[in-house]
Amino acid sequence: MKTQSTFKVFQNGGYEYIYIYYRSHNQTIRINTKYRYLKAYMQRDLYYKNVKPEFETRNNLMRYLKEKVDEYIRKKLDLGEVPNQAECKQFLDGTFNFNIIPPRERLKSVLGHYEDFLEFKQRELQNRQSSKDYKSLHNALLDYERLTKKKLSFNSMDSLDFLHSFRDFLSDSRERKDGYLTQGNMQDNTVNKRISTLKTFYKYISNKGFHTFKQEVMGFNVKKLSNTIIALSKEEIAEIYHFPDYTPKDRYIIDVFVLNCFLGLRYGDLKSFREGEFVTNTEGQQFFLKNNQKTKTHISVPVVGTAKEILEKYDYDLKIHTNQVMNRRLKEILEKHDLLGAIVKKTRKQNNQITVEEMPKRECVSMHTSRKTYITLAIAQNIPINAVMEATGHTQLSTLTKYIAKVQKYEDFEKMGTL
């Protein structure tokens, strides 16, 4: 969606004038600057050349008017609404105010506004997996009201006291059997995610004109812990893949997990596996192609070795369960057969307290581990980062830096330091 206007030339009364122009979703904005288009004196961007004193004044006034139009467009888009001509003119005349709130909107509760916000984010994210964080925060706010027996208000939420209280609430344990929607007991990294989502809601409310939150509140955060990446080695993948005593149903779960250790798909893309396609180039090399659900990028994953073997076994037709079901079944299978029993250390940070637990590696394994494994193995094989990103759908190099640190080898640095 376009977020800024441009200059264009239109005829009016037999003369050509410079207009500020914007079009999106069948809505057009055309604002006449009242300045004539003089071909001999125009730059390519439709500002005047600085050859006459009055031209600099014209340029400054045109620049100011365009900035005001762009401000109007930006605010409308932030509210999830489509800009329109009549309202834009009112905004420029000073007769339209974004902070004027309809009476019925004033009567809504905080959670009523949050439901509007949730609907807006779901439209924006097109109901992708990313919207689950917004749903989770909604449940947490409902539980917070139930526990405190107080209705939330923007005034009460606009304080560090509230944020400290809500942070502690997210960290504390609750029982769902008592009627709560959330269990709490969150680590600081998850609490950080909920607080970040809450501040996105605050920005939405500010843009709507319902309440402007204090700067110190918008700057609040919970420090994250840089987690140790749990990934499998090729030997560990072989341990679970070649184990002979699975039931057919268990074998299917393991095969899907191992397959993704060599495809590295996000779970949303694995779940919508059938929307992708397999192509073979002239050299006989096979690739899995798909539009990535999260980043909307096009991924191209080479299909090699064990991945091809598993796909051929199931005739390229996989039915994937929900993430929750797959994670639960995977843990049950590994536990039942005492697989991946090597002890690992897992660090937790909760309420700013760091603890280290030792546990069998299988307790840390989930379907997402298969994607982490794919990236870790690829980097360990010195596959170029840009090639890894094309396969995984990552759009930011910084996301992969934690994996680069994971596969550092002391021997490589030792060789570099030896003369």
C-alpha cells in the first residue's frame, strides 16, 4: 500500500497546474497547489528551478503542503482506514481533527478497544501465525482483570506501577482449572514479547486519539536472555531416524520431524506444505518452492538425500497435524523409547532471576527444533548465508547471527592463529 503522495500535473481551466496526488483502494486525493506548471522552469521532481527568487518560496510552500497531506495519509493508514479527498481537505483547512472521538467510542472498555485492535491486526497480518501473540495478550488481559477484580482503564494502564504489576502477573503461575485462560509462569523472553505487544496496542490507541501514553511507559521493557540454541547433530538425527521399533503412527511423526531437519520450513509453511511445488532443473536437481507465509518472500529449498527419501516414501503427500499435536506426540515418542537422552543445560530467566537446569535433550525438542537444526547444519557446512536465507525465508541477516555463534569451532581459530 502506498504511504506517500506524489506531484503530478493536471489541467484546470485550460492551464496546467501542479497537484499533490495520491491513489489507493479506489480512493483518489488531488490537491491543487495553485502553482502553474512552467515546463522551462521545472525540475524532474516538479519543484521549480532556483532561477527566480519567488520560486524558492513556491517550493517551500509546496513542500509544506505535501508534508501535511502525507501526515494525513500516514495517520489514516495507522488507524487501518483508507484516506479520502474530502477528509484530507478538511485536515488541511484545520476542520478535521483525528482526536475527535465519536460518543459511542468513548463508552467502550479497554478490552472492547483491544478487540477492535485484534481485528485490525488480524486483517493486517492476514490471520498469519504472527497474530497469535495478539490473541495471547488478549487472554492475559482478561485474566488480569479477573485476578485483580478491577476493570482496566487507559489511565490506570498509563503507569510504571501497572507495567510492573502486569509483568509479575505474567511471571506468576496460575491453574487453568480455576477458570483462567493463561497459565502464567512465563520466562522473561516471553514476558518481553507480551509487553512489546501491549505497547503496540498503546500506539494504536494513541493514533486513534483515545489516550496519549507517557514517554516513560512507552520506554518500559523487560530485558531478554540470549537463549542457548538447541539443535540436533547429524548423529542425533540418525539416532531417531534409524530407530527400528516405532509404531506406524509414531514413525510418521518422526519422519515429518526429520524431513524438516533437511527442509528448515517454518511450521506455518510445513502445515501448508501442499501449497508449494517441487521442480527439477535441467541438471536433475530438485527444489521445493513456496511463498513464505510469514515474510511473504519466495523460498527455494534444495531437496537432497534423506529429505528426498522421506518424500518419496509418502509419495510427496504429507498431512501435517497442528503444531501443538506434533510437539506433544514428538516428546511422547522420544520419552517412550529413551531417545536423545544426552544431558543439556537450559538457562531460564524469570523475574530477572537466572537459573540453569539440567535435563535430557529430548525435553527441549519441539518441531521448531527441526528448523533450528537445518540452519545450524547449513552454517556448519559453510553454505553461504544468502543461500541459507533464500531457503529459510529470513529477511534480516541479524536473525541468523545467533546460529553463526553456535557453530564456532575452536580448531578453526587455532589454525588461523598458527604461523
